[in-house]
Amino acid sequence: MFTISSLLILFILTFKLLSSYIKTIRTGDPNETNLTYWMFSYDFKSQNKKEWVPEDKKLLKRKRARNFLVFLLYIIAFSIFLLLNSFTAHLLDVIVNPEFSYPV
């Protein structure tokens, strides 16, 4: 239970730090705001619907890096969900069976 608790705290802190970092970096996309930090760059609708214009290579590189960070944010959020479920199961087991047993 100690391992799960420490991993849960570590992942929550990492999630907070990563989300604040993603909020501060800017790729140059005009659709980016502090409220849309969790979205991938290809989730934004294009303003130019008539003609497709290729984007700058540096902008694409920054967007790919930001998309990777958002993907890591999703992985961490899913891991927090799993760890929180495991922590709750361990806690309920301790409440139901109060006798001491070595962790497996």
C-alpha cells in the first residue's frame, strides 16, 4: 500500500507539473489557449477551409513535441485512475480485514 501511495503522489505531482508546463509553452497556433492545453494540435479546426497551405517545418516540430507531451499527460491521467482504484481496493481490504498481513 505504501508503494501505491507513493506512486500515486508522484504521478499526481507529475500531472500537475506537466499540465502547467503545457499551458505555458506556445507553438504558434492561434487556436491555443489555457483552456485547450489538453487537446492535440490536430483537434483544432482550420480557419482556412478553401485552400490547404502547408505549415512551417518548425511549427510542425513544435506541434509534434507538444502532442507528445499531451499524450504523456493522458497516459499519466490513466495511470492515476488505475492507481487510485488499486489504492481504494487496498484500503477497503484493510478496513474489512483488520488483521496484520505482509504485503504480497
